[in-house]
Amino acid sequence: MTPEENFRFVCSFNEHMGPIIRKHNGFVNQYLGDAIMAIFPVNAGDALGAAVEMQLEVRKFNSGATP
């Protein structure tokens, strides 16, 4: 990928993950390249729920099923 294509890819990926994190009572602390550091202050179960949903979303994203 060109740097521009890579930037668009990472931005698109993050657009899918952010809402899932927020839905599970978390917030994004920082973006680390293609990684996301999120904090779930209420309980660990929120982090686990987000992780499961994010994995499902990554499968859809990788298959091209998400816009």
C-alpha cells in the first residue's frame, strides 16, 4: 500500500472499532499505528464483550462485507 492507502485503511478500520468500544462502556485512550488502546473503567466484562464484538467486526471488515 502507498502511505495514503495505508492511512485510509487504518482510518476506516478505526471507524468500525470506536463505536464498539463506546457501546461497551469504554473509551479510546490512544491510537498506536494500527492498534487501539482502550480503557473500560466500569468492569472487565465490558472489555471482553467489546473484544468479542470487535473480532466479529474484523471478520466482516476483512471479507469486504462492511462499507
